[in-house]
Amino acid sequence: MASKATDPVGFFDSGRGGLCVLEAFRKRLPLEKTIYIADTEHCPYGNKPPEEIVARAKALTEQLLAQRCKMVVVACNTATAAAIDILRATWPDVPFVGMEPAVKPAVLRSKSGIVGVLATAGTFSGRLYRETCARFAKNTRVLTCVADDWVTLVENGETTGPRAEASVRACVEPLLAAGADHLVLGCTHFPHLKPLIEQVAAGQAEVLDPSDAVARQAERLLAARNLLATVGDGVCLLYGVDGENMVE
């Protein structure tokens, strides 16, 4: 059955990280109904094998499509890296929007010629990250830091305090010392730590959050398919995953 403009837009992530993308989308398109699934039963994704992440991404997409979602936003860098191509091939009629580390704008804005990217191991091993760097960062030094433990901090609501600050400093300070003047947040959990990251950076580097860029891309795809909502109250349904079932 064909999608309608009044149908919802679906989002999923391993946990609460993708809520920053959802927030950016709802701010941009306040009339749209949205459904968000946090796959907390299987969080985090960063340390899981690609085949397991693909299986989860397909299962969550099926649940969103069962709710008549007209678009699926993969609000997770690791899931995008592992599964976005497979999702698009499996459901060719469904528009998918994924995450991509904001390497391009960081490179274009950098004055030092050095940028830092903070992400999970799964994102760094994905095709999208490698291709983006190869295309846009040929003349820029790109430093990377695997910050998997930041996901756990955010899931636990620990975005301030001594432990969070120590973890952020351990990742950020070496990038600053190496000359990075832009820090790319390559995981949707990481913007929840942005105030602390900016505090540690102390003006030495700009911190880039791709959430709004993803919201803009979602808007462009909906408009291209004549699926933008023109009426609605912007209701948002939030679900977690308990085993294989969605729970409010």
C-alpha cells in the first residue's frame, strides 16, 4: 500500500543516542508524526559483529514499517555503516536516511589541516566513513578516536561529573594536542556529551554534530516524494525493545 503524507516517520537506534536526531527533525518539521525505537535490549552496537547489527536493523525496520512509517531514519552511525545498503536493497520503495560523520564540513572549515573524528569501531570500519575520507580529506590529516565507552555513559545518563569528564578528556585532549581544530561527533550518542566536550576543548576546536544535516536530508527526501505532512499535531511515540517486542 502506498505511503501517505499523514503516515509517521520512523527512527531507530541502539538506545537513546538517536534522540538528538529525532529532536532536530521534530524542530524542523513539527507537523510530522514520529515513532522512535530504542533497541536497549541489544545496546551497544559498537562492539557487535556486522551480521548481528544487520539483523537488528532489519528487525527494527520491519517493526517500523508495520506501523506504516513512510520513511525510516537509521539514527545510528554504527547501524548505518553496517546495514544501510542492505536495508535499501531489501526495501527499495522505502526512503532511508542514515548517518555519516561530518568529515566534509570539518575538512572545509579546518584552518590547521587537522581534524579529529570520534566514533565507534563499527563506524570506522564501514564503507561510508572510508569513502567520505577518501573523497574529501585527501589533503587533510584525519585523526580518529574510538570512544565506545561514551555510549555507556550516555545510556546511563552520565553526561556530567568526574567519570564522564575523565573519559572525554582522555579522548579529546590528544586530538587537541595534535592540532585538530574541528572535532566530528561520529555517533548519535555523542552530542549528548557536547557541552562537556566543548568545555574540554575550551575554544581550541569546533565540535560538529550532524543531527540537523540529517534532518534536512530527511526533509528533502520527503518533499521529493510529496510526503511532507501539511497537517498534524506532531505526536511522537517512543518505544524500547524488550527481547523482540516494542514496549512503551
